[in-house]
Amino acid sequence: MNDYRLYLFDFDYTLANSEAGILKCFHLALRGAGYPDVADDAIRRTIGLPMADAVQQIIKGTKEEARAFIEAYRPLADRYMTEGTVFFPRALETLRALKKRGAKIAIVSNKTGSRIQEKFDRDGARDCVDLIVGSDEGIAPKPAPDGLCHAIKRFGVPKDAALYTGDSTVDAAAAAHAGIDFAAVLTGATRADAFAAYPHVLLLDGVEGLLVR
């Protein structure tokens, strides 16, 4: 495998399980806005999508209705999201080990970057990451490659020295559009066979698999 100098990661279902927080916020927001509730699995399938796309899938509404729903969702996320998010058991260990090898670490996510930073801060893990590119950066969301390209440019590495690791086909498509290698992890809601249609150099049970390749 390449000697990567920049390891880029998705966040939800890749480094951390925020399912409890996301499910709670969606159920409360649906109830508060008068929408019928939906099954947990329907919400799980939207994790990792741009928020507007996720909401439209769930409420089956217009873009305007989705924007109104997001406004109602946001204060709930401020209250419940970080406490409902846990890092996968070896995620932080993996990030620290990669940094010890001299690599840079960046997160490129469709989640709000400030919320990701809050989780790292609360867990005393600020040292694990060099850059977070989230939905509050004003950069086009995945599957557009803009966030990945922004991080690569920031660190000044060639594309063949960067690896993006994620749990969804949205992540795989973003890596393909950016022209960089992709490692798929099976810690999310996407099955292994779904990645067959996308270029990938690794298929892992979790991010810790990067340490033994």
C-alpha cells in the first residue's frame, strides 16, 4: 500500500457512532414539527448525507420545508448530539498512531465541523486531528470533492499521498471525484457489496485496520 502522508477521514460511522444522538434529534424534531415518526432504519440510511438531502428523504417534503425542519433540528442537536456520540473503540488510538508515523490527519464530513471539534475537545483528543472540514465551511458537501481537495491543498501533498477513509458510497464517490485512494470501512449502514461499484484500495472492519496494512 502507498506510504500515505495525509489520512483523511469521514466522521459519522467512520470514527464515531453518533447514531444515538441523530436518532433522538430526528424523532424529537419530527414530533415537534407535527410530522409522522419514521423507523430508526430510515434515519440510519441517511447518516452521512448532506443534511438537506437527509431531511428531504425523511420528511418527503420540499426544500423550503426541509430548511424549516433543519432550523427546528439545530437546537436539539446543540443539546443532544455530542453527548449521544461515542468514538469507536480504537479510533483515537489509530489517529494517534498514524500521527506518530509522521502523517497529517484531516476530517472531511457533511456534519457541522464545530460539532466534530466539540467531540474531540470533550474527549481530550484535540491532538488527534490537524484539520476539520465540515458543513459549516461553506464548501460543497460530499459527494462533491471540494472538501477533500481543500484539505489536500492545505497540506500541500500530492493526491497519490492522500487516502480517504469512509463508511458510505457518498464517501467513495467523493474520493473518486477527487482522484484519491479510498478505504471503505464497514462500521456504518453500508454493506460491503455496495462498494464494488466504486474504486477502493481497502475494505476494512474498522479504521484500526489501517495500522496493519
